[in-house]
Amino acid sequence: MLVSFSFGNFKSFKDENKISLVAELADAKNEYSVFTPFEYSVLKTVAVYGANASGKSKLFDAVAFFRSVVYPPRNANKIPAFDFWKGHFDSFRLSTKSAEEPSFFEAVFLLESIQYRYGIELNSNGILEEWLYRKNERETLILSRKVDEDGDLKMKIGRTYINAKVYSTVVSAGMVSSEVPLLTLLATFNDSLSKEIVQWFGRMKVISANELVAPIEALMDENSKHEIIDFMRAFDFNIEDFAMHEINPDSIPEKMRSIIGEEALKGPVYDGVSTTHRLYNDRYEKVGTRQFMMEVDESFGTNRLLRLSWSILRALKEGRTLLIDEIDSGLHPFIVSTIIKLFYQTDNRAQLIVNTQNTSLLAYPIGYEDNNKDKKYLFRKDQIYIVNKNRYGESNVYPITHFQRNIRTSIEKMYLDGRLTGVPYVELDNILDLISHES
């Protein structure tokens, strides 16, 4: 489980910012949070609000970037593209000072009831510092690397936890690079703890609001596909089946073939997903089925839920951490609230972090406290964060308790009234002047 994420000097975030999933409120029934062996419980869900262009999506970009450094994507699903992160590095650009400073990322998380704290500092040229600590009763160093003032690389490992033979092999062979975290390098050579931690980052998923890719591998596996179909049907999407829509490679224009590459055209070629619906006669009797193209014939909401479906199912079934940017995009509030509630109803350590503009979720009731008087809501006040951007273009993220500790009225009303910040300032008079201005 993710306990906290801290970062700084990335995209619109100049200073260090932190999202904490440590529960501030008691949770005797373990509904909103999960108990840990430590003196804290970890929240199952967190919601991030804020005005347009405040930095909500960039907060999620920071998590995705950190993940890509530790768990780089694979070329042909085999060889890690270790330098992938370099093409996505983006420090804060509206300050001359920040351009000279490194970016910072750190995650605290739980694996098998052990707390780990892993972080890096890096700039566009490479990794400057890296650290990993383990905590059971007290925090212990597992590995560290740092480029000192003279430009020399200093490294250290805890031999109780890191395979000394693997470490020596990597170092003596000159494999340590500024482009690759030491943790990732050790995992590549099968150090067991390093591999376990890197795989934890790999299981964490960040879905952007512009996610365009359907879960192709899952749709091509019969068992996974039927789970997705059942998931979609549960939300009243009457789709009988999904299939990858295969095309004849010879029908692809020559210019497009040169872009795709002949190697990729040797196997099956798909141009999208097809859906199957029931076909009825004039007496509403089923007489067959009809095919539709997902990307052309189905609604934006149907496409959106399909793209989210497999990641949600895997998170719920396997206890993963899932971040969804603009979860309300194209989806009815009832569907969104149901997805969030599913994370409360699982017994594992599944987590969901979302950002949204949908304020109705702040007032969505899910039951009552034991005294049958106080309502329980989809999000408690310790689960809600606000992102603001100041006049200098700097984004910052805060829990709503930072703005007002004693919240005794509707959180939705307080947010819309601007008392929790995070709402846009609209110059209505200027717009009206534009409309009324004679050309």
C-alpha cells in the first residue's frame, strides 16, 4: 500500500509537496482505511480537487514519472528502456532558480507488513542521489548512492538485505549508470528484495484522462475478457462480447506500412475493438447479433469505462494501488461512486486515488454511523486534497484540513463557496463586455 508520495520541482510544482494516505480519523470498522503494524492506518481512497489548470493532472504525472524511472517500459516486452524517463523529465520552468536544482521524488509504502521509503533526486543529465530504507521497529538503510561535490559516485548497501554477490558483479562490471536507479539495476540481475520493490512500482497504475488504449491483452484472453464483459454489464452496458478487430495487412496503404514497419505486420494486425450486441425482430425476439466498432459506434462513456475496466478489476482483486486522472470524465456520477465504494468493500489492500471536478461526490452518502444520526459519506475530510496554483504559476497540494480544521457543514457547499479554495476565479463582467461589444 502507498503510505505517502512526496515530490518537488516537477512540471507546475516548484516546491516540495506531499500526498499522505495516513488516516487522521478513527476507523473502528476498517471501512475507510486499513490497519497496519505501525501506529497508523492507511486510507483506501483519496480524492483530489482543484480548478482547471491548477495542477491536478500534473500531480498524477509526477507519480507516473517516478514509476517510469524505477520501472521503465519494456521494448518488445523484453528489454527495459532504462533512459525512457529522460524524454519525460520536466522541471518547473517559471523560475530561474529551479532550473539549476534537481527534482525530488519519494514514496513510503508497505510490503508484507514492512515499511519502505524509497526516493531519488535527479536532473536532466541523470540521477544524483538515491536511497532506500526499511522499517520494522526502526528504520534501516538498505541502499544509497550519491554524487558528491567532486562528481564522484558513492554507494552503500545493507548486506543483510541486498545480495552482495549481485551488487559486486554489477559494480565491478561498470554497469552502474546515471540513467538507471541502482535499485532497478539490482532487480534486473535478480536481487530478490530489489526485484520485489521494483515490481511493486510496476503494479501501481496511473491512468491519464487522455488514455486511448483499450486493455488489449486482457481482451485477447478469454477469462479476462469475460470478467470485463461482466464488469461492463454490471453498469448496464448491454454488450454481449468484445473482440479485437483484425484487418488484412495487405489493405494497409504503403506509406502507413513504412511507418508501422514490416516486422509488426508479420502477425495479426488490429485496427480497434469490435463489440457485439443483440439483434431483435419487430416482436423484440432475439434473432442474432450485430457488430459495432468500439471507437466509432459506442459512446465516449462506454469507451472510457472499457479502458478503465481491467485496471480497476486487477487493483480490486490483487490489492494494487490505482490512480485515475479525471475519473468523472464521460461517466455518470452513480458509476463513479460505485467504483469508489468497491474499494471500501474489498478485504485486501487495494487503493484508489482520483482527481475530479464532480462535487456531488463530496455529498454522496453511503450510510450512517452507529447512532443512526450522523451520515457517512463517500469521502471523509481526511481523504480530500485541494490543488491550487498561485500567481507565479506554482502549484501546491494540501488536505482540506489545512484550510479549515473544524468542518461541521457540507464539504461540497464549503468547496463551491470557495472556503476550501480550489475553485476558479471567473471574470464574468469581462465576458459579458465581450458579448455586448459591437464589432
